[in-house]
Amino acid sequence: MIINSKDPANVKVSIIHRIEEMIELEDPGAIGSWKKTKYGSAFVTNLNDSYRLSFLIHREYRIIQVLRVGDHKQVYGKD
């Protein structure tokens, strides 16, 4: 079976899986890289070839704040 990674349903599944991975880690930031994004600096991880997830970690409250899910341009503000 061929899965279209750009299909919104598949992207939703990727988001859920990635967040579940982060919850299990002692340091959720290890799953991403600290990058300058369109909305300021944040951790960014690739969901697939097209989509990225940007997020912040509030360690004192054990909260992962999802900032943006989108293609490269939507997250970084450039191609």
C-alpha cells in the first residue's frame, strides 16, 4: 500500500506519534533542533518530507506547547 505523506489524515497521525514520542522522553527537545522560525526561536522536528512541527518545552510545568505544523515556508517563513 502506498501512503501519501501529504494527506492531511496521515499528517495528523504523524503529529500524534511524534508528540507521543516526546512525552516518553526525559528530554523532549532531543527529538528536535533549536531553530529560528517565523515566530521566534523554537524546537523543530520533521514529521515527513514536507511537514514540520515547531514546539516549545515548559520544563517546570512538563508542558509541550505546539506552535505550528506546516511546510517549510509556513514554519520558517522562507523557502
